[in-house]
Amino acid sequence: MNSKDRIILALDVDTEEAALSLADRLSGHVGAFKVSLRLFSITGPQIVGRLQEMGQVFVDLKLHDIPSTVAAAGRALTRLGCNMLTAHAAGGTVMLRELANAVSDESRKIGRPAPTVLAVTVLTSMNQRQLEEDMLIRDMLVRDATVRFAGRAQSAGVDGVICSASETAAVRAVCGQDFKIVTSGIRPTWYGSNDQKRINTPYEAIKRGADYVVIGRPITRAAHPVAAAHTIAEEIECALTGSDI
């Protein structure tokens, strides 16, 4: 992959027009466009097809329901032709296994490559206190919970996980080189943290073993979005080659 192909651009906007405008402007400068629950709910599933004309599409709905419902949703998303999709690892191995099997089966039926199935571990908006008080996981650190979720997800047959770059090296050590790791909570040094708690730079994420970085506002709200994307790609290239930034 080229360095730019490791950038997944989060289209966290409120209209189809804004999403398509950003995608048109950034097409060829990033690797994929992420459709969140927010955008999907506003525009409907047709946004996926529209974005496919400009690049790969990552549908990030973070599915979490009974196994049969999640499997059915996975089949629907596969038919839409997305390249990546997500489900919460907290949904359990049965849910994840049925999702992975449904996506694989549906892709064979329609003759398309199967989308990459990713399990969301611990949201980067959460810290240790929230892990304990809100998720009721009181016997381990965020890092250990992330690794535990990743290991269970891998055993269920999914292709990779979403996690913070802070936990990437630990996940990579347990799950191996072929397991995909997508990192969120990415903020270049020249941008603020916003609503993220466990943040890292693109350089740190790739250096620790991430395959992809999800970045939204540092690019989409930049005065010059294409220039911002290029700066981030250069930072990723430095991490890959071992150069200083």
C-alpha cells in the first residue's frame, strides 16, 4: 500500500451533499471513505453506492444485536458492496462468528469480494474509569480488555479490529501480522483532541503496527483538506521507513 492508502477519511458530516463534496475533493488522496452511523442514518444506504464511484467505502455502523439480526445486517451491507464493516466485539463470539460466516456466504452468492469484517474493541472516547463504571469491566486495564476482545474476535473468524494506537502493539503481539488493525482516535500533533480520550498521532499508530488510521476533522475541517491529507501521508511514510518527522 501507498502511505495515502492507509488513511481512512471519516465523513462525519450531516448531509449527503457535504459527504460527496469531500469525497470528490479527497478522492485519490486517501485510501477509503468512512460512513458512520450518523451519516448512514441521515442519507440512507444509497450513500455507499455514490461513494464507491470515488473510492473504497468503510461502513462503520458498529453492529451489536442478537446474532441472527447482525448476520442479516452483514448480508445487506455485503450486497451494498462496502469494503469494510464493523461490529462490537462486546456482542460476543457467537454474534461475530455468525456475522463473519454470513458475509462470506453472501459474497460468494453475489460474486463479489467479501468486505473486511472488523470488531470494535474499546471505544477511544472511553477511559479507564468509564471502562470500569459504564462497561462494568473492573478487573483489567483498558489495554488488557482490548487485547482480550481482539483475541476473542480473532477466534470468531473476523478479519481484524478497531482499537486505539495505544493498544496496537499489544494486539499485534497476540493476534499476529495478518490480523488487520485499524486505529481510531488519531490526531496529528497540530490538531486538538476533541472528544477523544486515548489519542495518538498517525506516526505513532503506524509505528506501533497499525494497518490503517481513521482521521476525520484534521482533514475535513482543514483550510486546505488535500494538503492536510498529504501531510498525514508523509508522516505515515516516515513511520514506515523509520525516518524522523
